[in-house]
Amino acid sequence: MSSHPPLARPAARHRRRGRLAVGTLVTALFGQLLTGTAVAAPTAEAPSPGRIAWEPCESPSGQGTFECATLTVPLNWKKPRGATIDLALNRHVATNPARRIGSLLINPGGPGGSGVDFAFSAPESFSPALLERFDIVGFDPRGVARSNPVRCDGDLVTAQSGLLYPDSAASFTSLRRANRALGKSCRALTGPLVDHMDTGSVIRDMDAIRAGLGEKRISYYGVSYGTGIGQQYAERYPHRVRAMTLDSNMDHSLGRWDYQRTETIAMEESYGQFADWCARTSTCALHGRDARALFDSLYRRAAAGELVLPGDPPHTVTTEELQGAAFGNMYDPASWFEFAQYLADLNAGAPSSAESLGRRGEPTQFPYLPVTCQDYDFDVASYGTLARYERKLARLAPVTRLSSLAWTDLTGCQNWPTEVANPPHRLRVDGTPPILVTNSRYDVATPYSWGSQAARQIGREAVLLTYDGVGHGDYWLSPCARKAIDTYLLTLKTPRKNTHCPAIWPAAPSAQRQSPSGGLTNPLPDLLSTGRLGQPLSAHATP
């Protein structure tokens, strides 16, 4: 995708600045604690995690009682006596120690989301009941944030971002060369960890954390890509699970075409829900207009190079930017009033702010593709295959054409210079307690079909809960879903199978309406500065 983001949600740049400020503070807090995150020399014995040595630390917000630590794990789990890396951890200590249940491990997704920052947000993001009864434990997965972060050449990240939508055999060849060069730069700047970023390695790390916590069984809440970690942990270690909630699910069984097909259908359906909402909401800026036809018109103008925003210099909006903006605004209907106004202004040629993302010429933290390209086999034989996919997707989704996220996952992994260490497969889970699987009916990033398929693959251990609205991250979208998740994690009592929670639609602009989370803050937009949430608006990379 283009590096220009004129169609990002109106508050996006403030969120990004907030992320940079938080990142600077957290780095300072961890300064001396995390000096050992670089790859260590090989050791004579297999590393044993032992008990984690916690030390008091403060959150960036100053709220809550926290402890921080590191845990040493093998760089390559197939060579447990070889080189090691240190994982960064923290925990929000249970506020009612006398009624403490145990540790609740959490992961916000990505790949690339910081579990440490997720845990630091716990006082604002999770219910008081969970905070009372659990130590909320976050960890930065290998290669992420404070855990030996993957770094790649910023110039090569920028170069790749302009090639992710090839339109000819020649541009496909250029993309493959750019991907290879980018991947090699990640290896040169990061070291051998880049070759061991797959989710299979992450779940081995997570079990080492479990052992270090002294817990025979863990409770876990994962959202988005975090569900992939949870699914595969349950598959490998079924008897080490006390409770597990998988919110907004991955489907790791998908091949390259089905991955594209399901995400593209989800994009089309989600935008359709937005269009229908505008049609029945008198205060929507597009009320009285056909929002589907408008998007189609904007797309055609962009494809012809005729969608130009005034400025110095003027900015010609691309189809990729338009699709990325639509995708990003389907994560939470809270942005729909602003998004509708944005489309109206865009149609009228009204000025729009744009900011530059990325730091050219500097190493950029970039864990997303190193994980994705080791978890999925996305290589295609030729540009002809891509072109055929694009035509078929446009027939499936005549308004939005394709999912910008799925497409750039596919194109970004072409000729990536690492092995597919954790290839797609159907889950084989047997022997866990009940697992709560939740998904929005219209989830643009992790489609409903992924959640229902994940529940089906898990089998009798899975209980599927459906939120009938639009968005990603049911815990913050639906009080009904949040109550069911809290009850399950606290008591192990699941809702009835195939329970549905009612959809919630915005009735006023986000600045004026009360959050359906009952005062809780959805941390995902700020946490996922890379990966599945941040990627469409920033072409994967964020400084």
C-alpha cells in the first residue's frame, strides 16, 4: 500500500503519537531490566525457566500495582541448548489476593502487538472482577517490542509498501525482489531470531512462562492473532489449560485462496452493514444516498487517477488507500459517523490531512511479516495467479473488491527468505476444559467463518458465542459478550452453545456517545501499532 494515509480514521494520528510517547516511557522503565534481550552465546545445558523473579515497576499511566521481569528461552526450540533470548513480562497483581484464582495470560494480537503494554492497560481495559481475582500477565512475544525486536531497513520497508499491489508480471517480479531484500535486511539487523518467529515457537515460550509462574494450568485470554497462539497452545498442551477465551479468531487451516476469499467476503459484508446503517440513520453524512454506489464511484475515480485532494502538492488518492480506509473503519462502528463524513468530503474534493508514516533510512520494528510468512504458505507461481485471484475476488465483492489486509499478507510474503516453519493445518485439540470461542458476525479482520471453523475444529471442547454486530474484539464491543467472558474466566461456567449477543449500533458520534464497554477503554487501536489492526492504515510498518 501507499505510504500516504489521507483516509485514516480522524483520530489515528493522535493515537500514533500517544503510542510513541508511551513507548518512550516504557523503554525508560525497562531500561536496565531488559539489557539482556540480545541473543546470548550458546550454553552447555538446556535452559530451565525456573521461577520468574519479579520486581516492582510502574505503568505509563501510573495506575495499578505492577511487577516486571524477564525470562530466558531458547532462540530455537529444536536446539534447546543453543543460543537464547530474553522475553519481557509484566503482571498486574490481583487486587484481592485472598480470592486470587491464579494467572491470566493475555495477548492482544498482531502479530506484533505488545502483551506488556496490553497488561499495563489492564486497569482501564478489563473489568474490576478480573482485576480482583487474577494476576493479569502480559508478555512481549519473541521479536516484539522489548523481546529482542525484529528490525528491518526502513528504506526497504517503504520500497516494499509501494509494490504490494502488482499490476503486471514485471511489477510482480519487482515485488518478489523487494520482499527478498527486505527479509534479508531483517536478518542482518536482527540476527538469527528472524528465522524462528513462528507461532509454534511462541507457544513453547508461553509454556515456559507457565512453568516460570509456578502454575500447573493457566488461564488465557487472546484476541485476534492472540487466538492463534491460544488455539495452538491448547492443541499442544491441552492438560495445562484451566480456562481459555479466544476472541475474534484466526483460522490456521486456510490455504492461500480460502484466506483471500473469506477475508474479502467479510470486508464486503461489513461495508454493507455500514451502508445499511447510514440508510436508516438520519444523522449519517451519507443518509439519503447509496453508500455502496458512492464507494464504487470513488473506487472508479481512484482507479482512473481522478480522485485528487487539494494541497501543496495535491494528493491523488489510490484505490489501495480507499480500500485500506474502509477496512480500518470496520474495526469498530464507533468511527462510522466520522468515516461517513470523510467519504462525503472525499467525494466533494474537500481538503484532507495526511501525515507521513515510517522513518526512512532507519531500522524499523517489523515483526508482522516474519511471523505471518512462517505461519502460512502464501507463495504463488506467477503474476497470472494473482491476477486471477483479483478477478475472482472482485466478483465476490463488487463494491469493495478485496480485503486490503489479506491481499498484502499474500503479496508481502512472496519470495520471503524464511521457511514456513508452522504450516497451516486443522486444529487437533483433545483433553482441554471447555474453551470459549467468540466472534463478531461481521468482523473484517477475523471473519465469522474463521471463528465458527475454529470452534468446529476444536470440537466438543469449544463453546461458540456470536456477537451479532460489526467489529473486532468482542470484549469491548458488547457488554453481553464481556459478561459471558468474565463469568467463564472466573467460574468456568460457559454460556450455552450457539448463544448470540445483540448488535450495538452507534447513535451519536464517538465523542458524544457512551462506550458499550461500560467505561472500559478498548486498548487494541493503540496497542497494535503493527500487525492485523495497524497494518492496513500504515502499510505494515510503524516507527
